[in-house]
Amino acid sequence: MKVLIIEDDEKVGSFLSRGLKAEGYLTLLLTDGLNAVETVKQFEPAVIVLDRMLPNLDGLVICQQLRSQKVSARILILSALSEVDERVKGLRAGADDYLGKPFHFEELLARIEALAKRSVNAEHKRQLQVADLILT
């Protein structure tokens, strides 16, 4: 499964990438938000780990752009801005989950696994429609 990591702190980004690769994930690391939307469209990740405070483009703006363009990848915001009002802003911007820094890698991994399951279930959900009859 593909995981896109958008994190400007090189130590954190490298740690996440190495840890997820060790767990069998295919990862790509971006260190700023400038080309994030284009990269998501090309890489097609199932899950995006997105920092809030990025150079050039804020993580919330990226999240809103992805959702406005109907990108279905699951988004987990990972941020030092972890107060309740900041988490609410992230979720309302379209994130599927929000985890504050500092974090435990095992918790991050469990959250990614949960998001991946939702992603797989969404892909398998199909509809068949004839006139005004809809079967799901």
C-alpha cells in the first residue's frame, strides 16, 4: 500500500518513511506543500500523512484542496498543533484523523492501518443504478 508523507522536518519524515517501509508500505516523502496536490494525483496513495505547518502551503489548505478535487485518499494530519480547536480545524478541513506530536510510532501505525481498511472498504463499495432503482 502507498503512503505519502508530507513532512518538513527531515528527521521526522525520514523516521516515518523508514518505519513504514519496514512494515511493508511503499512510501514517498515530500518536505513542503508546494507540489503536494500534483504529487498525490501522480503517486495515488491510499493514505497521506500530512503535517500542518509546512513551508509554502499550509497543511489545512492542502487538505481542503485535495477534498475539493474529490481525492479519496485517507488523510491523517500529524502536527505539533494538537489542542482541541486545532484538531477540530483539521477534521473539518477534510482530514480523516488527527494525531498530535510527539507521538508513538505504534499508534501512528495503528491509525494508518485503520484508515487503510476504510479505504479498501470504500473501493469495494459499488452501486448499480437503473432509472431510480439503486443497488449497493
